[in-house]
Amino acid sequence: MTDASYRDAIFSTPLDRVASFSFDERVVACFPDMVRRSIPGYGQILGMFGVIAERHLRHAAHVYDLGCSLGAVGLALAGRLPAEAFELTGVDLSLTMIGRAREIAAAESPDHRMQFVEGDIRHLDYRASGMIVLNFTLQFLPPADRDAVIDKLFAALEPGGILVLSEKIVAEDEQENAWLVERYHDFKRANGYSEMEISQKRTALENVLVPDTLAAHHARLTQAGFSRVTTWFQYLNFASLVAFKDKDALIGAKAATQDA
């Protein structure tokens, strides 16, 4: 994505009170720089979405990118697949993000069928889809809402479809988790963030981004009905999973369009 953006300096000055993190206009302006310097392996994960879609997406299938931000998932698919291969709907709560995603997609992939809409993924009327992506999105939902969302996504997926879930995770062992967190902070230091920026960003995300363990993600996906769940990527305390809906699976009693 060649979107011009500013360097992330949101937490570079001392704040008397650190407000809870939100995807406001300041974040939108520096978002590409923020994710590149803050999420280990973000570029590698994006690069694999198109490869995974090539292997598992039937021709002309519909794809959801939930929590789409600036539409990077759609651009990753467009970089590997021809325009007729898929149709994508990106959804985000931030209208500012949606506006920029539309502009970027129109400039970089004008021939691909991609639409971007403002919405809450907990209350969408989902259409049948061959692939659904939650790229660092579920972690921002209240933990009590996560099971219901995954249940709805399983119902919306066509038999043989896949869900790709990327998340910040927490290790079950406290000592292991502490080591991973410290190395993650080292990662951010190596990418130019100061101690103040790291500390203030951590405060801003408290109770906003609530990570699960890998085991909890696997259990939730299995409980929803996915026949197989694979952790295909992990870099420190960030991971991506792919969940497969059996080709012989029947659509459950809960309709895909039923609100949670």
C-alpha cells in the first residue's frame, strides 16, 4: 500500500491524562506507520492473505474484511488475484478509516470489486462468504461478545470456507508472558519508540485491547463448529490462525443474517 501517511508520534509528548485509545483522525493519519512499527510480522501476515486466498477461495466468492482500517487486506488479495476472482466488503466502525480505504482502493485497485462500509461487526446482516478476515479486530471487542461474533461468522461462511484471525495474544505461563511482553517492548524500541511512548500507549490500550490466549482462540473456534484450526504464524505475542469450515458442513440453525 502506497498510501502517504505521517509518522506515529501520538504519544511522543507527556500527557497529564492518557485517554483510552480510539481510531480517531490522528490514528488514521499515521496508521500505516503505526502498524508497521507496532505489530511484529504485520507485513508478512498481509502478504500471506493473497496466497491463502489463492489456495482456498473459490472463484468469484465474497470476502469480508472485518475491522478493515485502510483496506490493506483487500489490496493484498488484489495483488495476487484477478478482478473477477473475488468481491470484498470491508467493515469498520471508523468512518474516517472507511473514507480513506475507499480512496486508496480506487487509486490502487480500481478494477477490483471492493466496497467499504461503516458498521459494528457484532450486528451486521452477513451474506454468505468464502473467506472472512479478522485482522487484529476481535481483541477490541468486549470479551463477552466474542463467542457470539465467531458463531455468526461460522454461520455466514459457506461450506469449505475459511476464517483468518490475527490477534495479540497472552501466554498462559506468567514467566513466558512477561518475557514475550519485554521482547515486544524491545521490538518497539528498535523501531524508534521512546520509553514514554511505549508507556503511554500501553496505558491508552488498557481495557480497550484485551488479549486472549491461543488456547482460548482455538477453543472458541472449535466450539463454533470449525473442523480444523491451525496457528500458521506467531511472532512474539502476536499470532494468526486459520479456521476451516468442513465442506460437508450444514448451515446451522442460527441464520447468518440473525443479529447477535
